[in-house]
Amino acid sequence: MKIVIAGAGEVGSHLAKMLSNEDQDIILLDNDQEKLDLIDSNYNLMTYNGSTSSFRSLKDVGIQDTDLFIAVTPYESSNILSCAIAKQLGARCTVARIDNFEFLKTSNKKTLADIGVDRLIYPEHLAAQELITALEHNWARHWAELAQGQLLLIGVKLRGNSPLIDRCLKDLPVSQHTFHVAAIKRNHETIIPNGNDAVRDGDIVFFVTFEKDVDDIRRLCGKTAFPIKKVLIMGGTRIAMRFALESEGRFDIKIIEPNRAVCERLATRLPDCEIEHGDARDVDTLKANHIGQYDAFVALSESSETNILSCLTAKEFGLRKTVADVENIQLIGQAESLNIGTILNKKLIASSRIFKLLLDADESNAKCFALADAEVAELQVKEKARITRGMIKDLRLPYGMTLAAVIHDGVCSLVTGTTRIMPGDGVVVFCLNGTIHKVEKWFN
């Protein structure tokens, strides 16, 4: 599959790095040679120096036989123009990054399709939705749907009050198979576990389960759910605005922003929110705004380090739920090891959504979710595939791979050692980054 990524900024570069581990033909297009050099020397892909909206540049990268064209420069108009040109020159499917919610309206979908834009990615909108989910399911660090909503992927940081601590997975204190431990994040390492791996204090454990069993998972993790009504936000960013607009009155929101002009703009756009001019990094400002009366603190400034430290400060005031926007991927591991709650990262969220779009461009690639250094795929089993040759416990699956669930005749069930995979089944697979093309060989 040939994929052209237009724009070597934060989202484009991160997406190119992730896709370079796959068995795909990747070309990264940008007119900044310095950015391209940083990628070209370390990853398995091609780069091309040229304008993302130039007919000549697009022809030079072979746009006429491109399966997926992804325009993710910081400039919305450039991305839409690039997709329009790429489509006219023969690209099979186009995706544009935008920063205006108006383009997502259903009434505008046909107009965009007519000019050549098939799909849209709005990172701030996706991050706002993720934030709403994090507050609604506040006892978990991660929450996502799999298998068309039949399954849930829940990531929970375990403390000493959980009965799972220091137990091997094969010896967990459960009487029924209601969940599957698909991955464990420990310090800076992601582990795809087997039955002999144990859960440790401070691990972030990723469970695959059904909605009806969520409360059992929560109790096993020693967590309690609590209602969140009042939310204090640091930073009047685009994520903050999208969150306020899309939460639809579910929360009482106050935004503290140090730029007075931004405050005035927010006050006009968000009449139902309280806007405060001030610096939320200042402890006196937090005290003056009665931070202890809020249920959640959300740090959305442009600085990852500031957001992490501010959440730690909010914890000292007794807030049970904090969320930090950490756009520096290298800081995510350190942030997760601290007691600051949920981490937001637009690059990871946008990349995960683009992975989902690959389903429409190539049915053989079924990526559906991406963690910081692990991947989840929903793979279809072909006739005579190796995965069908016996029970799971007898197959000697490769290291760094685990099967979480199987969808047979539309019915989803968790995988056990005695499960037999059949041709035509769909299988939810967890694996480490860069190994999915090896995993797919078991299903083809």
C-alpha cells in the first residue's frame, strides 16, 4: 500500500514514524529539508522536498498510484487544496487535517467530497472528545471501544489496594473469564504479557472486557467512580474551547487564561463558561479561584512541562481527577509514572484515528488503536492461516503478541487457551510497535 504524507510537522512526522515500522510504501513530503533530514536518517521511508500543494511535487512522488494521501500541515486551507489536487491527479483516498469545526458538519460533507476531500481529521476535536470520556470514566487512565463497540479497552493505574498486585496473570483471583489483560505499561516499557507475568504496584494495566463487566474490573483495581460536575481548566486553547462547546452543559466550567485578548474571545464564544484572566501556574491564583471546590483540574497550556507540574499542584489541593495535555511524546512515560491522572496527546489521538481510516483504504490493514509504543489490530483470518491450526495454547505465538478477543459470526468473545480461531473470524490482537507485519503472517 502506498501512502503519501504531506507535512512533516508534529502530526505528520509522528505518523510517518509509526507507519515506517509497517510493511507499507511511505513518502513524506515537505518543503523544509531540515525536518525531512531528521526523519530520513532514522526511519524506513522516503522523503521528498517540495510544496504539498504543487502539481509538480505531487506528480514527482507518484500521486497517480497513491492509495492514501494524508495532508497534515498546520494550515487548513493548504491541506484542503492539497487533497483536492491529489484526488484530481489520481489518489485513491484523501485525508485532510483541519482546525475548523464547520468542516465537520454533515451538510458540508458532499461539498468537500466533490472537491476531492474524502476524510477529515480535527485533532483538537478528537482531544476534546477524549477529555470528555476521561472525565466521565474518571477512575481509568484510558478508555476506548474495540470491535465496533462490542468490547472496551480500559487502562488503569494500579495501587497497593488492588488484589491484583503481585499476582501472576494465571493466578488472578477471579472465578470467571470476564476480561483479558492485553498489555502492561511499567515505567517506560510496554509489556505484552503471558500467564507468568505479574502485575506490580504502579503498573498501568490494559484490560479488554465487555461493558457489563466494567464494574467488576473497577473493583478488582481498587478504584471508585465519582461524579464530576465542576471543572477548572488552565489555558484557553482550542482544545479547551472545543471541550466547552461539545460537553453540552454536562460540566460547570471555568477557564483561567493569562492572555486578556484570548479571554475576551472566549467570553464571546462561551457565554455559559466562566472566564478568568490570570496565570494558573501561580498557586495564589489557584487559591483565589477556590481550586479545592472543583472536581477536576485540566491543564491545557502550550507547555507539556507546565501542564504536568500544574496537575501535581492540583493534586496537592486534594483534587481527585487531573488531566494534562502532554504533546511532547518523550515526556509521556515520565508523566504516566507520576500521580497526575490522564494524559492527552493530539499526535497519538490523530494517528490512531488515521489508522482507523486505513480500513477504508485497504481492507488487509485493520489498525484500530495505537498506544505510545504498542498497537492494537483487528485482523481477519484467511483460509488455511497458521492461526487456525490448533488451540491457542498449542500454537507457540511469537513474543510480543497476544490475542484478546475473537469475533465469530458477529458474536464477540474473549480468547482463552482452548480457543480455536476459524477462517473468516475477526481477531483483536495486541502487539509491540513495529511487529504488526510479522503478526499478520499468522492470519494470511
